[in-house]
Amino acid sequence: MVLQEKAAELRGDIVKMIHAAGSGHPGGSLSVIDILVALYYNVMKVDPKNPHWEDRDRLVLSKGHACPALYAVLADKGYFPKEDLATLRKIDSHLQGHPDMKKTPGVDLNTGSLGQGVAVATGMAIAAKYLKKNYHVYAIVGDGEIQEGLVWEAAMAAAHYKLDNLTVILDHNGLQIDGTNDEVMSLGDPVEKYKAFGFECFTVNGHDIDAITKVCKTPVHGRPKFICAETIKGKGVSFMENNAGWHGKAPSAEEVAKALAELEVK
Amino acid sequence: MGKSIRIAYGEALNEIAEYNDKLVVCDADLGHATMTNIFAEKHPDRFFNFGIAECNLVAEATGMAHAGLVPFVSTFALFGAGRAYEIIRNSVCYVNANVKFALTHSGLCVGEDGGSHQAIEDLALMRVLPHMTILVPCDYEQTKKCVKAAAEIDGPVYIRVARPVVDEITTAETPFEVGKAQVMKDGTDVCLMATGLMVGTALKAAEMLEAEGISCAVINHHTIKPLDAEIVRKYHEKCKGIVACEEHSIYGGLGSAIAEVIAGVPGGKFAQVGVMDKFGKSGTPDALFEAYGLTAEHMVEEAKKFL
């Protein structure tokens, strides 16, 4: 299966699992899924049979509310059975409303309180350097999330400690709960900001799996990497695309059917 | 002859470094005040400064803990426990991450820097976090024991490190066990249950009471969480009253923890000496203790009300 088809199938899983849960965040999950597919299928060194393998690359979904996308990928990779996806957000499920590293196999960090994940990820990268480990840490932040000051405290530290084993990826879909980034709190130019903080910066189409793969594999030395992934919130489901209203709302059964038809998946 | 609690902390780090290669220390531009500089000078490769950014300090240390290291985090208590509170809750305690907090400049004893820098609510904030162990040493030797014990616990620990040089009331040989309060002096009429710097003050109050023929026990609650509930129940039954003594708000600290144990006991006999519901201010530590009622005389007064 080509990865574009894989991503479509996982989009279907996202829509179905949020419908089954009755709540959740489809918009940001659909915007980030191609980034996760590129990382888990082309870039990262992981072993689903050994989720705590010390030398694995780490994925920190700092925008933790998009965890349905991560869960869909982890299930597909075999970290846990695909049937579990239907238990999302339900009592006693290992699939919490926001990622929990103690409950879900393959989740490298508990996230969801925005800004914290990317900062903890930076600490993971410092530890790798200190312990002379070769793993790489990938942290995915949302564009609303980078309004948090902690994101920039962590960026300063990442450059200070010359963390070329850290990649921060921005899922830049332009929308947050209350509207567009510019209506809520303008971000300015995130690439110029990260550049000013000392990162090697790249911009990529966040739905082009090959392009994301290529930029993730581009070596950078002596400084952290920042990738601005230009994305569309709700990507792949026409009625959710570019609509802040789908940030945190579950689709109805009819809407799921319509979405699956568009995605050409079951 | 008194000795510095903060220096005990720095020295303990160096001692742990000798046998624990996972130990690393993180600070936020206060190494010369928290005394982590004692460690940094000897182990520069194991010391990480994160600048004046306490939220990031805690988050970075958490990432290091997830990689198997044992990070000790230091800054002033108000900025560590206060400003970075939600990171401690969601990134550290939520998953029982192995991060140690040795936060200094707690309580009124900060002195002249004033109320903006005196954490009188840190114990309250830390107590409500599941997984958190809370230690409050009373002097130099006990500080070393707390720091070493914390390094061996698998999970977050908060150590309240006071600023001043204080009289030594324990020795290197005094037994220490996390969760087990220490009987500093036994007695049958009243019981002073103290923590941190107030342990020394309570011993002075006990002397004053004994001089008047009142038998007074002094218990050192160096562990605020898990509190030694058994000793609380024992002395509550044995004595005519318990006075909780702490350099902390009367809300949420040792006094509250004791009250939670004896709540519902018929004829409960309990009083508090602590910071009433107000902020600190500038002054010498002794002048502040006097102004806020954290004195042996006040402890005596409260204890006598039970007789």
C-alpha cells in the first residue's frame, strides 16, 4: 500500500474513533496525520514489539489533543490491537483523551497541557547527548500552542545545548479554537522566529509525505531543526477542512459515512 | 554553632554523585543561592543551567528523568512550586516521573527580600499532588539525609530547603526514615508537632513549659507526605492537646495534614502556630518570626490553652 492510501485509511480510523467516543478533536488530528505517517513509516527508528527500547527515536505529540491520529498510527504499526481504537476516551480504556505514556504502548510522553511536551522533549534530547545515545527526538507542536511562552523557553534551551538530535515540527494549519491564529493572537512568522532562536529552519507541505520524509532526513549539525509544515485543518474531509468549528467536535454517523466515502475507505 | 541547610544540600549532592552516576542537577540561574554551585564546580558536565525560566527548568528535568537520569531541580520555592506548578502536576506527578525538587528560600526566613520571595504556600501546593513525597528537614544533618533518601525514591520528591544557618539538633547518627516522624522529646501533657525550622523553636518552647512543670512532647514531622498518621493519633490520645508548628500558611501544610488525621475524633484537641492568612514582608527572619507569631512564646501560649 502506498503511504497516501495508508494515510487515507488512518483518516478513516480517526473519524470513526472520535464518533465512537462522542468527543475529541478531528480537525487537528486530520491535519497532523501525514506528518505522523512520514515519521513512523519512513523516518523513525522504532520497534512496536519493544515500545520501551532505549535506543528508539522518540515522538512527542506536544499538541496532545490530536492523539486520535497518533493512536491510529500506533495501532496500525501493531503497538496494540486496532479494535482498541473504539474504546477511545471510555472508562478503563488505555486510550485516554490526551496521551498517557503510562497507559498506552508506544506513547513516548504524556502531553496535552500545551507547551509542556516540546519542553520535556528538549530535556529528552539533552539526556540523549549526556548519555551518548544516538536517538532522535521529534516534537510536534500546534500553531495555537506556540502562543505558550514555555515553547520559547524550550527553544532557547535547545539552541543553547546545540541539540541536533531534536526536530520541532509545527503543524501550521492556521486555526485554533476561537478562530484563525491572526484573529486570536498573531504568530508573526514562525520560521523567522525559530531562525532567530538558532534553529535550522525548513518549510514543507505538511500533506506531502515524501517531502516531509526528505526534510526530516536532511542532516543538521550543531543546532536543532525546525520544520514548518503547512497544513489544512480537517484535511481530507471536505466539510471539516479549514473550519475551526471542527477543532473539538465529534462527527455524527451520517457525517462519518460521508467522510469515509470521500476518503474512499471503509 | 549553627550550620547552613543549603550547604548541606550542595554537599549531599556531591556525596550522592560519588555512587550514583545517574544524578544530574538542574538550576535556573540561582546556583549561587541554592548552593547547587557546590555541585556544579565539581561536576560541570552533570550540571545544567536553564536560565531564568522555571517552567522550562522543570520540563527539561522531566525529559531527563524519562531517559533514566535522576535530576535534582533547584530554584527558589516560590518560582519552582509556584510558577512551574502546572508542569509539576501534569508532566511530573501525573506519570510519577522521577524528578526531585530541592527548592530553597521557603518560608518567612527568606527575610529582607520580602513577601514576593517568601513561599508560605509551597507545602499546600505540593500536598495535593498524587505521587509527591514531601520532606522538610530541620537542620544540616537531616537535610543531607533527606536529599540522599530522595535520590533513592522512585518518583517525585519535594524537599523544602530553608535559607538560614540553624542550630544543629540532630546528628549524623540520628535515625531517619521517610514517613516516620521523630520523637525529639517525649511528654504527656501537651504535644508540639513541628516541621523544618520550627522544630528547634518547639524544643525551646518545650523547655519553657517544662520549667513550669508541664510535660511537653516534641515531634519532628520531617515527612509531610506521607504523614506519620499513627504518631498523630497516638499523641492526640495521650496528650491533652496538639499544637502544629510550621513556617507556612495555616492552610494546607502540616497543621492541615494533622487536622485531616484527627478530624472526626470526638473532643478533638488541636491548635496551630503558623502564618495566618496573609503574605510575608521584609525584615530579618527573627523579626518576621516575632511579627507572625512563629515563636516559642506563642507555642507555649497555645499549648497552655489545653490545660
